[in-house]
Amino acid sequence: MYVLRKAMNRHRIIPIFIPHVGCPHDCIFCNQAKITGQLREDYNKITGKYVKETIDAYLETIDRDQTTVEVSFFGGTFTAIDLRKQQELLEAAKNAKMCGKVDKIRLSTRPDYIDLATMKHLASYTVDVVELGVQSMDEEVLLASNRSYPKKSVKLASELVKKFGMILGHQLMLGLPSDSKEKDIRSLEEVLLLKPDLMRIYPALVLKDTEMADMYNQGLYVPYTLDEAVETAALMMKRCREEGVLVIRAGLQTTEEINEGGEILAGPFHPAFRELCESYLLMKRILETSEESLEVIIGERDLSKLYAGKKKYFRMVQEKKNVKVTIVPDKVEDIIQIRQLGKGCSTCI
């Protein structure tokens, strides 16, 4: 029996966005000012007081007794910003954690900005989760993307995070220059050997005012199509589940800037990218197990997995196998059951 269940515990993130000033590099795909919706001059506005006020504001909307709350530093390369600024921000987060306002502290950084001294520093502020912007484990792709570090940096940084007992997250980006589906899958398999706890999977998008935009305009870079990105990301999500790695995001979060008609010049953007991936996997599972007619029993909140992309994959099931699929909305959430009509057995997804 194949089972897919979503986490039942409630989890809320309090995001603190650090402007791009924290990262001394300019990767060809990156325009952090657009991703975070902030400009570099906003950096000075991110203070310990700001962190405290942001936490307090979010807590007014959260049932603290029923929810795991995490303050998360996103945006720039956190461990590359000025040490005094790190201390100021982490101190505010640690104080909130010590008095029970939040449960965990998370940050993201580059693999080449993690070393023993840095980990001791983070541990002193009770950091719980460190996400590494791996992007790729292919040396050619890293070089073409101006990542400026070898893949061995990912291994060393991951081992250090694990050594300090912190939760390890990896971020992978699909379809970068010199990339391919095969390289993406190999990159995933290599990072899975490092035993990450969490994974984010992003398709590369061409943002305005980036080096990759220049390459695209000159015909030197062709991004993945949406179908290519969905198929690749979906297969990677499946492998993560098989290895017990939680995929916490697939696709960039939609913002005012990261949206159709916003700062995206080209690439496989979709506001419901993850649902497309889930729908693709569901289609594959149905096609693998169906013979004639099927009954799909699905929780009401999960119907979008079947109908994502204007029922694109749902129609493919009917067209390719000529099977009858009966939708039975069910109040039991988090389980999708596929049952062959006239048979006693069933498969849960």
C-alpha cells in the first residue's frame, strides 16, 4: 500500500527578510531585491527591535497553544552579514525563544559561509534549522551560475550542521545554465546521501535585471518549459518522500514582484507549482495501477491535486487509459485512495 499523508501538526513561520546586502556574490539568477521585495538600503531597518515587533505582531494572529512557531531569517546569506548585525538579530530571536514566544529559529545561507566557528556562533544563539542554498551538485552548473564554490563545500557544511545537532535543509534549483533533467536528478541523489531533513525545490526563473536575463535575451540560455520543470520537480519530490525528506516548498512563493506580469521575464512560473507536481504524481500513480475503472476517494481539501492545471493531468488519465474515474469527496483529509471498481483491494496515495 502506497501512502501519502500530510503533516497534521500546525506550523507557522514568522519571516524576517534580510536584504541582499548579506551576500557578497551575484549569482546569475539572483536579484534578491526583487525576491524579498526590499532594496539594499532597507538593510539598516532590520534591527533587533524590528525582529521583536514582527514576532509580537504575528503572535497576535496565532493560537500559540496549538501551533509550533518558528522565526525564520530569509533573503540574503545570513552568515555573511556583519557579525554585529547577526548578533543583534539572533539575540532578539533567542530572547523570544527563551520566553516561550517561539519554538525554533531558522536561517538560510550559502554552503561556503559555514565553518566550525560559524556553527559555534549559531549554536550559542540556539539556532535550530540551517538551510543551505545548494542549488546544484554539478560542478559545471555551479560554475556557469557564478556560485564560486565546489560541491565539496556542500558536503562539509552539511556535516557540520548535522554535527551540531541542528536540522539540515537543502535548496535545489532546476534548469540553471548548463543544467539538464539528468543533472538535476543526480544532484538530488548526491544531496540525499548527506541526509538532509528538509528540502526546497525551485525551478530557475529569469528575473529582470539579472545576468541570466542578459543571457536569455541574447539567446544563450533557454529555461525549462513548465512541463519539464513539473516533471523533474515531481520526480524529485517522490524521491525525497521515499527517503523520508520533507519537501517544505516546491516553486517560488508568489509575491507582488514574483508573479506573472511582475519581475519574471521568462521561465516555468506557476502560482500553484507544487499542486501541478502533486497532480503529475497522482496521474502517474493512477496510470500505473489502473486497468479499467477506478474510484478515487479524496479528501475535499485535496481535490486540487486531481484538478490542478485546469484538470490537465486528470484529462490525461482518461485519454491515455480510457478509464472512468469517480470522485468521491470525503471529509477524511490527507489521504487519497484509488480503488479499482469491482475489486476489494485499494491503494492509498
